Amino acid sequence: MFLRKRLACSFCGKNAAEVSKLVAGPKVYICDACVAIARRIIDDSVGATPQSPSTSGTIWQRFVGRLSRFRVWLRFCVSRLCPLRNDSAASAV
């Protein structure tokens, strides 16, 4: 009548009888061996600095880059608006 769920590590697949400890999470389980592996991975990566594109260059270099992109965008907008302004001025004369 009751279905008994077989408890096993969600990472390596070992059942509860094959491991020393099995920690339960929300619909997942992890054994002590997988915890040890995960801890080694975390400890090895603590000294490493994360590389992200936002940290490349100084603040000033990023500001100048954004300013130059804004200048290009502004020139594009002005070039699109100037012909309209010149056409309306010519038709008013």
C-alpha cells in the first residue's frame, strides 16, 4: 500500500546502506563522500579570483569606453534628425 522510496545519493547514486551518512535536502540527497569532493572543489577555488568582463580595466577606462559609445550613438541620432529639421525649414520658406 505504501510505496517506500529508496534513499540514494543524488550525485553518485549510492544507496543509504553503502554510505556512512546521507544528508537530505529538498527532493535531493547527498552522501558524505560527495560532500568531501564538493568541499575540496570549494576549498581549491577560494584563492582563485573570479573573472568577469565588468572587472576588466579601471573605472576610468570603462567610463571612457561608455562615453565613446554614447558619442557614436549621439552622432547617429543627430544624423537621423538633421535631414528632418532641414526639410521642415525648407518647406517653411
